[in-house]
Amino acid sequence: MDKTPTQAENEEVLQKHVYICDRCGSEMYEKNCKITCPNCGNRFDCSDLNIYFD
């Protein structure tokens, strides 16, 4: 049985922002208002996101 995604699930996927590290180019991960690069350790706080990613 094929399950089609609901509109709410589609909107959730669209709202997810992918952060790319400006030092090494790896994908960064968000946890507790911190965005961290698992490759080089570069880290941003939520207050920094407007400056660097908007």
C-alpha cells in the first residue's frame, strides 16, 4: 500500500533549512538553537543565523 504524504508533512519538509558550513562546505546540523558542523566543529548560535544565512 502506497502512502502519500499529507500536506502537513510536505510543508514540514519544505520548512527545513539546510545549513552549509562556510569553512569546509559540509552540511551543518541544528540542535538546541545551535548549528554545528560535524566535520570542522564550526558553530553558530540562533542569534547568528540572521547574519550568516538570510
